[in-house]
Amino acid sequence: MHLQVLSSGSQGNCTLVRAGNTNLLVDAGLTIRELGNRFEKAGFLPRGLHHILVTHGHLDHARSSGILGKRHAHLTVHCCERLMGNRALLRAKRLQKLNVGAQMEIGVPGRDAELSYTAVKIPHDADPTVAFVLEHAGRRAVILTDMGRPAKRETAPLHDPHLLVLEFNHDESMLREGGDPPKLKQRILGNGGHLSNDQASEVLRDLAGPNLHTLVLAHLSQRNNTPELAIAAAHGTLSELGLGHVEVLVALQDEIGPNLEV
Ligand SMILES: [Zn+2]
Ligand SMILES: [Zn+2]
């Protein structure tokens, strides 16, 4: 299984996963035009997509999932029931309800399933918001962004992936001292907002296990964080855990990331 982050941050999120013959996106939160640019850079043809898994209804995640699902009739868009009437999703020809907590087997339509996903509910102010575990050929990838606060019990099913994409949204003091409106600061800091580097480190402590080989830091705020601060927090935590060998990468807003083997 391969995973490639095509965009990450509050302006749009999209991750391409290729497992066997099955191709899927987790979120399609860019404009359709920008998504086309990212696909081209990744050397991927969008007609080869079979599934889109939508984490939640915020536009930076859901934006183009409906239109992709309209353009490509064989493509199934999976989202929570409450999102099925959402304008960004409505247009998809095949919409399937996400069963939170259940392991779902998917693949190329008409052929045997070859990968599974599990949606795990996490705290964030677009209710419901889910994280995904993707499993193929004994390998496990977890995508966890837009999380309001660390939640050990809720995230237990996400434990010990081979590759982890984890939100490192902001540095708390940069956010507190920065120029964002007070209401926005409150939202980001609150239980339904986003993880600070310290909170993300706490989640990393809960999720990291012996299998972890790659950690991708995601959904970084462009105003209230820097890649250096996020990387320092992640490295510190990994060393504490005896996992100093884990490769740490930062997912960017404006550029696609490398195609990573899970
Ligand atoms: Zn987001
Ligand atoms: Zn969100």
C-alpha cells in the first residue's frame, strides 16, 4: 500500500492511497482544478479513482468529493449519514454511508475487495468527524487530523500503525500571541478545534507502537506554527518512546508529498 499526501492544511486536504489495484482518496478538499494539478504532479489519472472517504463536512475536506463522484460514475463516496445531504457531497452518483467503528472491505468495483477501512469517531466541531485506519496486506495506515483534543479511549482502535498521518496544527503560544480574532483562537484551542504540537505529541504517545516507521505531520497552521517547531515536538516524543528511528515528514499545503510505502 502506498500513501501520498496531495495537500494538507486549512486551505484543503487530500491524500491519495493506492493498495493493489484499488485507488482512493481520503478527503477531496481542494477545488476541482487544483485537485487536477495535484493529480498531474503525482502522475495519477483521476478516472483511476474507485473510492473517496470523507472525514467530515468542513469544506477543506469535503469540497470536491461530490463533483468527482458525479464525473466518475463508478466512484463511490463514503461519508457519515448526516453528511449525505451536504451540498459538497450530494452530487455524487454513488454515496455510501460510513458505518463508524465497523471494518469495511472495499476494492475495484466488480472485483474482490482488497483493502479495508475503519472510521473512528474523534472530537471536532463538525459532528461527526472521523479518522481512518486503512489496512492492506498486513500493513496499517492511520489518517488523523482535525481533532479537538487528545482522546485516549476514542483513539484506541488507531493504535500502532506502520504509517501515521497526524495533525500538528499549531504552537499554542504562537496562536495565543498571534493576530487571529479572539473567537477563532478560542475555537482552535477548544475541545472541538485543532491539536497543538503538545497535544499532538500526547496523541502520538497513545498511538505509536513498534510497527511505526513513518510519521507525517499534517494540517499545520501557516500562521501559528512552523515545520521546525512541529518536527522538534515530534522528534522529542519519538525519542522518549525509543522510536528515534521513525522518519518524520511534514505535509505541505502547496506541494504534494512523496509517495510513501506503508
Ligand atoms: Zn481541516
Ligand atoms: Zn475541520
